Amino acid sequence: MTHIQCDQVGKRFSRRPHTWLSDRLLGRPRDQFWALGDITLTIAGPGRRVGVVGANGSGKTTLLRLIAGVTDPTCGHLVVHGRVVSLLELLAGMEGELTGRENIDLNGVMLGMRRREIRRQLDAIVAFAGIESFLDMPLKHYSLGMRMRLGFGVAMHVPVDILLVDEAWGIGDTEFQTKSFEQLRRLQRQGVTTLVVSHDEGVLRRLTETGIWLQGGRLAAEGPTESVLAAYRAASVSKGD
């Protein structure tokens, strides 16, 4: 069963590069900060639809990166059951000298697809990305938008239990954004658990049922999406005053 469990999870980063030896020799204190601290939450079930809100720098992307396994917690315990696909870094692993077709194979394998799965989904990925006429052209000749659509297209056709989305709605034109939105809704209906980070309340209302509000790396509120949005909005207004 799809399951995400965070028990007092924290993540600490350094603001500057350092080594133990140079810090000791030069007597420099380590300039560190906690991006996340003491996060305890459970997301269980298939098909859970969770929105994550918070100001810039509140730890939203860090939380998703921890769930994706891109980085490890500094403290606490994190358990994730299910196949995770992340839309955080769509261009990671793409090679400019390879063709679009070859990059689909490469990205698919990196995301855990078997080659037969990639072959089965190839036509759907190409049509979704809208690169039919450019499939066998080296990626270095693609525009940035075409590359992003290709990465998004592969990620949206990978067999997945948990999908992580971080402000991905600016990709492509209006038609492609609508297509992406509909594909995500389709995956949700199929039982895929989704975590969506967005500053767009309309997107969160349409795509999520539960909200998580992060403030200064801490869990400020959790509950129905509308209630969490209202609390976050009220705090933002109060802070502005």
C-alpha cells in the first residue's frame, strides 16, 4: 500500500562549502541552517491528493526531495512505500548529443521503467510532448520548452504509486498545460497518490483534498485543503499588516 511516514524528520544544510580540517585550522564556525525541522506526518492510502503550501524558503521542495530519495534526512525517520516519480528536475540526466528518442529511453530507464515499458509507451510519450517531427533530432537543437515537455511527458507515463509535482504548470503553452493537468487528474483517478506544491490556490483546490502548510521549515497546519489555505492566507495578510 502507498504510504509515507515522517517521524520528527529534519534536514540541515550548510550555507557555504566547508571541510572539517579547514574549519578546525581556521577556527571557522559552520554556517548551517535547518531547512526542515521536526516534521511528523502520515500520508497513507492509495490515491491521496495532498497540496503543500508555504512561503518561498519554507521547506516545501526540501520535503519533496526527501520523499523522492534525492537527499536523506539529517535526523528523524522517513519511510516511503511505493514507486515514486518526481517532477522536480525534469532536465536531469538529459544528454544534448542524444536524440529525443534516445533521451526517452535514457530518462525512462533512470525513472525505473523497463525497456519493454518504454517501447509500449513511446507513441503516447511522443504525442503528449508534441515532438513527433523532432524525435530523431539531437536534443541540443530542441528549445528549452521542447526539452521540458519531453521530460514531463516521460515522467507522466511512468508506472507510479506516488507522484511529486513542484510548480510544474508553467511548462509549455496553454494547450500543453491543460493536457498535463488532465493527465494528472487521470493518474489520481487511477489511485496514484500526488503531492503538489503550488502558490496557485485554484490549482490546489482542483487537485488536492488535504493541505500541508510549512512555515519556517515547520509543520504549521494540516487538514482539508480549504482550511489550510484559509489559515495560510490569514497569516500572510497578518504578516503584511
